[in-house]
Amino acid sequence: MIELHSSPTPNGQKVMIMLEETGLEWRHYDINIRLGEQFAPEYLKLSPNNKIPAIVDSDGPGGGPYTMMESGAILWYLGEKTGKFIPTDARKRYDTLQWLIFQMAHVGPMFGQANHFNNYAKEAIQYARDRYNNESVRLYRVLDNRLRDSAWLGCDEYTVADMAVYPWTKSHKDRGIDRGGYPHFMRWFEAMEARPAVQRNNKMAAEIRERMTKAAEGRQAINLYDTKDNAERLARGTRS
Ligand SMILES: N[C@@H](CCC(=O)N[C@@H](CS)C(=O)NCC(=O)O)C(=O)O
């Protein structure tokens, strides 16, 4: 049984897709990051960097529970555990690892910064907006180029790299990414959305979001973007 302690953001959804694709038995434990639940001492034991997602596998390596943070590592772990969605051929496996790390190092952080400076920063800083918006569009070009040469992102098989990138690209239309300029990306995106596991993820993500919004009614939200406050919350949550 896999416990997924998370929220249905792109980083949470990539693990949900993998769990659905592999058919592992799993359960979602809601962690509302807007309420600061990632700073609770019990959660920090699972995820020392106070981020979602984290998992607990009741049947970890060598037997007994095993806890993990970092969505890319979790995808790789679940792939190795089940023998699914990580190619056995060495070249394809390393290609897949490259594109998984590309998502973790570029797509996630850059799209995240663009979202922050476009929608949440205290001041409208044009330099920062341009920097991260231009970088995000450049990354769509990298994806389109890769998908011109390869059926799937990692290799010619559907892998964890595809699952990692897909949730981050759901809002591509807002960036003007379409079939005209990015035909290979769009072909891939449509293939992703045709997968039953991805469709189940999208439905579940909406349901979990609604459940979490209801549970948060009348409760005080934290300022997720106040980094000083975050550091203090982490210190309080980990005080021995
Ligand atoms: N590299 C991490 C990033 C995780 C991450 O940034 N999670 C965000 C939500 S998508 C979070 O938990 N934010 C809460 C916080 O910063 O306090 C991963 O891929 O697991």
C-alpha cells in the first residue's frame, strides 16, 4: 500500500498518474500547503524540505515502511518497484532519466517562477516576468524539438518522463502554445490526455481540490510566498 501525502499540484499529479498507471494500491492523504500543513512536525518527518509530495510505502525495500520525498525520485522508485515505465534497455533508460531530470531541473522550477512573478509577487517586476515567461516558452520549444525526433519524451516508449512533464503543460494554451507552432508537443499532449490513467488523474485532482477547499473553509491561510515566515515555520516544526 502506498500512502501519497500530497496536494494535486503538478508535482502531486505526476505521482498520482504513476500510481494509476502501475495499478498499485494507494491512498491520498491531503496536505493543504495553503494552510501550512507542510510545516506540521509529523509531515516534516516524511518531507524534510516541507514540500509535497511525499510517499510512505508500507512494503519498502527489504520489507517494512519506506518514506520518500522529491517527485522525480518517487517516480523512479515506483518504476523500479513495479518494473514499469522505466525501460530495461540501458540507452533508453538513461534517455528517460535525462528527460526526467530535465523536468525536475527546468520545467518545474522555471514554470513555477513564471507563475509566481505573473500572479503572486508583491510587486510587478517586469524583468522577472520576462525572464521566466521567455524561459518557459523556450522550454516548450525544447519539448517540441524532442517530440519531433522521439515518439515519447524519454524514448520510443511511454515512461515516467512523460508523466513528470504532462501536468506542468496543462495550461499551454495560456502561453499561446498550439498546433501551428508546436505540432509535435501537441501530438504528444493529446496522446497523454487519451490515456485512461491520465483521465482518472485529472478527475481525481479536481475532486481532491474541491474536498481540500471545503476543508479549508473558515481556516486561516498562510502566505506561501513569505520566505522568512516559511523559514520560521520550518524551524518551529523541527525544533527538538
Ligand atoms: N522538487 C520538488 C518540488 C516540490 C514542490 O515545490 N512542491 C510545492 C507544491 S507544487 C510545495 O510543496 N510547496 C509548499 C511550500 O513551498 O511550502 C518535487 O518535485 O517534489
